[in-house]
Amino acid sequence: MSIADFSLVHKVPLTLLRQEPGTRVNGNWIEGTEVSLTIKGNYHPFSDYQVMNLPEADRTKSWMWLFTTDLVRSKKEGVDGYGPDRVYLDGELYEVMASQKFSMRVRDHWEIKLVRLELTPN
């Protein structure tokens, strides 16, 4: 793939959910609101080899790769930390487990590991 071809890769619109920072009010913690953003990217499932390299407890989960030029955040600990973004893929909600930025001039992009959030019977 040439450098110019990267911009021609098919991208689809995706809904990203991001938690805004919370605040303390009279000593009580108030969670921030969740905002919905639209990003463009492409995604595909982990290969069998990649799944087998995960810890055994994670192998039965649905894992996806997401490639985008938009900022997608994984969890950050600490005082100025934040929770991970979540993304809807084909009607299923996935959580960002890791995100890495690649700076390649015209091919700058993010590679994101997503895991589907567990469904609980209720």
C-alpha cells in the first residue's frame, strides 16, 4: 500500500461514548455526563493467533481492532485520569482496552484494541 492509498481505505461512521470528567460538590463525587461522538474508522476481529495469545480468561470474549484517525482514549489512572471510551460496532457495545497512536505523517492513525462488554441477564 502506498502512502497516498491509506486515505482511500473504506471508513464507516461509528458512535463513540466518552465520559466527561466528574467533580466534587460539597464533598460528594458527581460523575461527569456521557457524550456521544461520531468518528470514522474501520474495524475487524482479532485473528485466531491473536486470540490465543490473550490470557486464557479473555479468550472467550469478542475482541476487535479499530483503526481511525480520530482520538480514541483508553483508561488513564491518576488525579487527572478518565475512563475508557466505548464504541458501538454492529449494535454491540465495545470498550477500549488499549490505544496507540502511530505518527507516520500522512498516515497518522490510532490502533485500538476493543473488547465487547459482557451481557448480563436481567
